[in-house]
Amino acid sequence: MVNLNRSLLAALALMSALPMAAAADPSTPYRISPGDTVEIGIISIPDRTQRAVVQMDGTIVLPEAGTVSVGGLTPPELQSRMQAILPTKIFHIRMPDGREQIAVVRPSDVTAIIAEYRPIYVTGDVLTPGQQVYRPLMTVRQAIAVAGGFSLLRARTNQAGPDPTDLRRDYEMIWGEYTRDYFHSARLRAELDKQESFDAQPPQGSPLSPSLAAGIAKAEAEALKLSLDNFQQEQSFVEKGANDAAAQIETLMKRAQDEAAGVKADEDDLEQVTKAFKAGNLTNNRLADVRRAVLLSSSRALETSVELMRTQRQREDFARQLERNENQRRIGLLNELRDTEVRLADIGTRLRAASQKLQPLGATAAPLSIAGETVRAQMTIVRNVDGQWRKQAADEDAEVVPGDTIEVRFSNELESAAAQ
């Protein structure tokens, strides 16, 4: 399952990177769009420098030139267009003595630049989401920094929270509970598989000291050894009883065979003595002695048979006890593992809440790790590409362009991949 998740993450990350690479080519020149502000100046007439916002139809309005279409032009193309238009217009300038004079504008006197770009927008888990001024070569990291940095608690800006020291104490106490149950779960799984050891590495992101985590793991390792030894001793005791019963059965079976042969011999002797008695060759006392011998040997054979049946039943009970001990052991371990996993899930939820409470307002780093999960900030750029709005996964060093919207949210690795 772990390998499948890693493969899924890698595949989704690769797929999400493809449109981003195609859309954010740094060699593509910027083209003027509605919302940009251009500044047109004439070096020879300093007081005629003018700023104009590009309208929705891609045009600007200049007093001397009227309506000029600039939408879709690159900065060099804007410069060329203004150099072509303005020298053809008539400019009147007022001299210090009050007289008006016509100024000659040469193409080299004209300057045309983009004074202000369209704003960008930052939303999601940042301190101050909203509109921002775009600066050339601006990155996602810089935009988030201007927005106050990462924050899961921006809605609590005006609320008085508890003492951070108490929050940190509670956070580490919960981590202690999680680490305890984490190693207990690992020990139970090892015991179910009859393994003598388990992975003693602490869960990912644990803030506990290595010595504390090692102490918890050592205690569980010793408990595992004692539990396995105790169970093995109990099973060995039952197995010894079963082996003794098997040996006794073998002895009783031999005795039963001997006694059956003795009974047969006594019965044959009784038959011969009975014939001799009827012929008048033996006394009544001799016949009685032979009959008592037959009765005695038959009784001993019956007792041996009963003892053999009882010992066979005892051996079956030993075998059943071995099986019952194993089943009861597994049932107990599975129930304990189930309860431990439920506690781990509950503690994980509490850790998430504690982590969010500890995340400082305006933090520049991702929140604390939660119960073995790697929590990271997922950033998405919403950009207009060829007239269509597209969402593109981005990292903190990706460059933004005017008009972009940057969405920021915290999630674990699998959630990030699914969102992309």
C-alpha cells in the first residue's frame, strides 16, 4: 500500500508539473493587458508625462493622441507605437514670458513604459489574503511573505488565546501518548507474527527527545520478549503433557495386548478344566480356582482398556488446549490492537488541533508535523493561459505574472497529490 501511494504521488506530481512548465516559460515576453498602467513621457516636454490605465478593450486615452490601442503589445512594441504616433501630433508649450510655442517632438524624445502591472491575489492559509501589487520577477515565496506568511489561525487575529507555553506542553504530552501507543501497536503486530523484535524508530515528526522515545520502545521490546517467553513456556508445558499422555498410551496399548492374551489363555484353561471336571477327573475346588483366574484377568484387561481410553481423551484435551491457547492469544492481541489503533486515531485528531493552535500567526514555515504525517503547504497558481483560466501546481520559487491568483493551503502528501 505504501509503494502504491508513493507511485501515485510521483505520477500525479509529474502530471501536475507538465502544464506549469508549458505556461510559465520565462522567455515569453510580457504583453500589456487591461488593468495595467502605462506611462508616456516626452523628454523635451517634461510636464507632458502622462499615465493611463489600459481599458477592457485594450485602449488608453491621451489628450493629444486620443484613443490608442495598446492591448497585447510588448513593452518594446509599446515604445515603437508611441514613437510613431506622438511625433505626428502638435504640442503647444507655454514659455516663461507667457507666449505659446509649438514644440517639435522627435521619436527619440518619446518614452513609454509599464508603470504599474495588474495586481496579483493571494488566498487561503495566509495571514492577510487579498490583492497585492505585482513587482517584476516576483515569486510565490515573495507574494506569501507580503501576505504575512503562512497562517492557519488568521480568523483568530483578534482573539486572546491560551499561553503558548501551555499549548506546547499539551502538544508534547499528546505526542507522548501517541508515541506510547505507536510502539505498543508495533509490539502487538510483532507478537501476532511471533517476531522477537519490531522497528524501534520513533514516528516521523516527533518532538520528543530521542532518549524518551528509545525508553518507550525498550519497554515495549522487553514486554514483547516476556510475553513471547511466557506463552512459549505455557505451550511447552501443555505439549509435555501431551507427549507424556502419548507415551502412556503406548505403554497401555502393550499392556492391553498382554492382558488380552492372558485372558485368552485363562479362558482356554477354563475350558479344559471344565471338561476334566465333567469327566470326574478334577475336584470342584480346582474348577473354582480357574474361574477366579479368568475373572481376575478379565477385570485387569477391562481396567487397562478404561485407563487407555481416559489417557487418549487426555491427549486430545492437551491438543485442543494448545489450539485454544493460540486462538485466545490471537483474539486477545487483535482486540488490544484494535483498541490501540482507535486510540491512535483519536490522538492523531488531538495532535492536529494542538498543531494548529501552536501555529503562530504570520508564520513563515509549515505547521508542526502531525502523528507521522508530513504536513506541507500546497500552492496553486490560477492563471489565464490563452484566454482560459487554469490551475497549476507551483512551488515557492515559481515566478508569478500580473493577474495571477495564488491559492495556499496545508495538507499531507496524498491530499496534495489528489488536489493536483
